[in-house]
Amino acid sequence: MLARLGGGPASISDLARPFDMALPSFMKHIHFLEGSGLIRTRKHGRVRTCAIEKAQFSVVDAWLAAQRAVWEGRADRLEQFVTENEEE
């Protein structure tokens, strides 16, 4: 769903089409994503449209970048330790 919404807003029916599940089950996923702030929905007449909340993804991206820096530092220190102690 998120990959599809990355290309632009889509209706619930368009998003649900590729999935083999009942609409009420699909709506649980929509409500979860909306509740987490990753998407927003708007109703226009009888059609509910979903769109990505780009600001929330910026928060996720910043957190992932910080985690990546921590783990890369750990991997670098491990590599240095192994290299220094290789001869032993």
C-alpha cells in the first residue's frame, strides 16, 4: 500500500484491488496506517482517498539514519578489533 501511495494518492478501492481480503479487513490496515500518521484519508462524496504523510516519513528517515550510524560505528569497531587480533 505504501509503495503504491508513494506514486500519489489513491482511493481505498484502488488500493484494495490487488489484495485478496475482504474490505473490512483491508480497512483495519488503513486505520492502522492512518493512526500511526503514515497516511491520511479524505472523503470526497462516496470515495475515500488515501495519501502519504511525507512529514511522518521524514521522522522515520531521521530515526533510521541515526540507527544506521550507530550500527555502522559498531561494525567498524568490530572490524578493527578482528583485524588487530587476527594474528593472535
